Amino acid sequence: MTQRLDTILHGLEQADQHDALQRAIEALCAFYGVDHMVYHWVSGSGEQYGCGTYDDVWVQHYIDKQYLRVDPVISGCYQRFHPVDWKRLDWSSKAARAFQKDAIAHGVGNQGFSIPIRGPNGQFALFSLSHNCTDDEWDAFTETNRRDLILVAHYFNKKALDLEPGRSPEPSQPLSPREIDAMTLLAVGYSRAQVAETLTISEHTLRVYIESARFKLGALNTTHAVARALARGIIVV
Amino acid sequence: MTQRLDTILHGLEQADQHDALQRAIEALCAFYGVDHMVYHWVSGSGEQYGCGTYDDVWVQHYIDKQYLRVDPVISGCYQRFHPVDWKRLDWSSKAARAFQKDAIAHGVGNQGFSIPIRGPNGQFALFSLSHNCTDDEWDAFTETNRRDLILVAHYFNKKALDLEPGRSPEPSQPLSPREIDAMTLLAVGYSRAQVAETLTISEHTLRVYIESARFKLGALNTTHAVARALARGIIVV
DNA sequence: TGCCGTCTCACCATTTTTGGGGAGTTGGAA
DNA sequence: TTCCAACTCCCCAAAAATGGTGAGACGGCA
């Protein structure tokens, strides 16, 4: 079994096109005997890239309805490091339940398991499995295969990064220490006046930092700059 | 061999204290027969947390000298997703070579291998191995064990996050769809006027959304609200 | 030595955002 | 039915942010 996984991972490493990723995920799906498997890269400005076994209709529906904004799998994984069973996510909001119903109606299984993956420059992706079965069966399956799946997710993301270099945000010029200070304090809610006072510099000086940070980040305004700095992991709140 | 790894990972999952992590890393080091292994969490504000088999003198020296800013392993891994051999990093700067010399003088091996790890909220950590041997020996070793080591790194980081819950964001009231739209558009750089136009609502209405989102997120101003929404995964940019 | 990036400070006018009010509709939940 | 949350709209004045332009000092690097 582990031997087989090695073979699959090795094959994945050889993949040189999007098509190869798609074939690999279909092979994996069959190998593990689950209904669906999907790799979903959530990239900047709500653009998405991925491959998997979901019905095209569902994928398009997901995009059209902007379910990205509602999907508890996305927000739940975004806040987690370790893989998570969909049962353990927060489905309490009305929008989430409506989404869930819609998903099941489109062939997504009642069970699910997702692995968050993060790369440089704030890259974020998910590797998800979905299936129709009982809770006990699903728990047993995920317990057994979790480690292998983490590796699979890692290699899928590696390949996706290799094959789609344009999708990751251009690595921006690094910010200077003062610029990072400024961005960080703005991100925790300080006004410009407070930031200037905290850094014991004049507000005029502070403005220079903010502007230069904005320029380096290619941001249109302060809020945008802070959002980009956060998304790229340049600052941490 | 794989059986042994499972046992070690399982033991790691049971760890409930920093000490247990330290013992686990020592056991792993002995298991793989490498000179050093270290888990190193690099937090945003320059604080550091970790465990490993490096000499305490070297660790303190590293901190005192602020080698964090010079270390090519740090900057190299920060820009990569996949594990990397230290030989493949950029050691060309003068500071980097001085650092390397100092490191070897303090018992760090001539070979090294590091795995970048990223968690929520821009968390970043490294899992590194260091050894004294020839290039060929090291290449063979890393080739053989890379996948296992990725998993080990993952589980170390999971434990570190569990044991140091310093930055798990408190859950807040969910935002309404319109509030999410507003926050998202602000995060991608739109001005209030543009957001209002995009959502085809009056700017006054938009303000109500922003204010209520700010209230729900406990934010002091719009930038803060967007930063929190991003950090909590409520919006994705 | 000269260049470059960082850090520091200043003034102007304009645009944008914010904080304080109030008010009507809809659709789902109790 | 009643209530509440979400959605929509409006006014006014104060506070904050922005855009443009300019300049001196320091340290590292070639």
C-alpha cells in the first residue's frame, strides 16, 4: 500500500501539465475509493485554479454563486493548520447550510475531509476529499489515510506551483523595517496619528513609509496595502 | 521502517508539553542517525520558538547576533514551498558566508536540509536537519527520507501550534453577505465610492455595512476590520 | 568616492472617511 | 402575528487620509 502511494507520488512528480494533474487526481480517487477528490488553489482577487472530480456544473455553479465567500470549508481551513473533517466545521450560518444543501444536490458527498496548504507569498490552497458514507466509516478512512493524504496534498501543491508560476502573486520588494512597523500597527487598528506616536516619528515621516510600502506592494490605498502585506505573510497580526 | 515512523509520529501526537517535543526531536535524530535536527518557529515580531539538538551556546549566539536576518536558510525557505537542500541556497553575500563559517564553528554540519512550514495567520516555521558527510551521502539520505520528513515537520508544527496557542483568533459573529462583499472589495483596494458603485448601492448604505462589520469584528477602523476579516479567513483575497 | 536605500522632517489643498443623527422595506424565525 | 436581522436610503460637520513637492543625514556597497 505504501509502495503504491510511493508510485503515485512519483508519478505526480513527473507531471508536466495541468492534464497530468487531472489524471493523477482521478487515479488517486480510484485508488482510495472515494467519490471525489479536488485540489483547489484559492488565489488572489477571488480567482481560482484547481482540478478534481467534481461535476463541471457544480464547479461553475460554485464560481457563479461566489460560494467561495460562504463555504465553511474555505474559512475553516484558512484558520487551521491540520486537516479537518467537514463535520467539525461551523455550518451554523444560514448561508452555510444553504450552500451545503446545494452542494449535496450537485453530487458532493455527505462526508468530507480537507487539507489546508500554504505556500510562499500567502498562497493558499485546499486538497479535499468527499464521499457518501456513515460517520464511522469516514472517521476510520480519514484516520487511516490522513498522513498519506497530507503528503499527496503537499505534492499536488508543489506541482501546481511549478506549473502555474504566474498565479502566485509577484514577490514584491521586501519592506524596510520601518515600513513593516507601520503596516503592522495599521493592521491592528491604530490611526496614522497613533502609529506615528508609537513609532515616535512625525506623521509626515510615517506617511512616507506608508506611501513607499503601498508602492512596493502595488497597493491602491492603505487598506489595500495592509491587506496585501497580511496576505503575503509580510506582516503578522 | 515505516512502522517505526508511525510509532514516532503517534508518540508526537501524544506530546502535551514542550519537553515532550524536545524528547521527540532527540529520538528522531537518533533514529535517522543525523547530527542535528531542529524545529524553529519564526514569529512575525522577530520572536522565536523552537526545539532541537543544537548547542545552547549556538542558539543564543544566533539570537544575539540576529542571524535570523542573515541566515539564507530562513530567507530561502521563506520563498519556497518544497524542502530544500542547503547547498542550493544563495550563500553569495558576505554576511551569509560569515554566518556559515560561524555556524560550522559551533557544531552545525556542512550539510543541511530544511522544510518550510506555514500555518494560519502567516505563521512560519522551519524543520531542519544538519549533518557532516559528503554531498553524495547527503543527497541519498534526503532523497530517501524526504517524504517522511515532510510529515514529521507537519506534525511538529501541529504540536507547536497546539502548545503555543498565542495566535488563534477568537471567533466572532459571522458577517452578512453584503458585509462580506464590502470587506472583500475594500481588501482589494476599492475606495468606498467604488465599492458602492460595484455593489450598486448608495455610499450611505455601504457605510452601514462597513460600520456593522467593524462592530462585529471588534475593529477600530476600516483597515483594522479588513485585516481582522482576512486573518480570520472571513474573506479571502 | 559616489551612489543608493533608509530614515527623518515640512507645507499646501483636496478628497475621503468617519461619527452623530433618523427611517422605510423585506423575509424569515419565534 | 410579532419581532428581528438584513437591506436600503438620507443629512451634516468634523476628522483623517491623500497627492504633490522638497530636503537633509546616515550607512552600506562598489
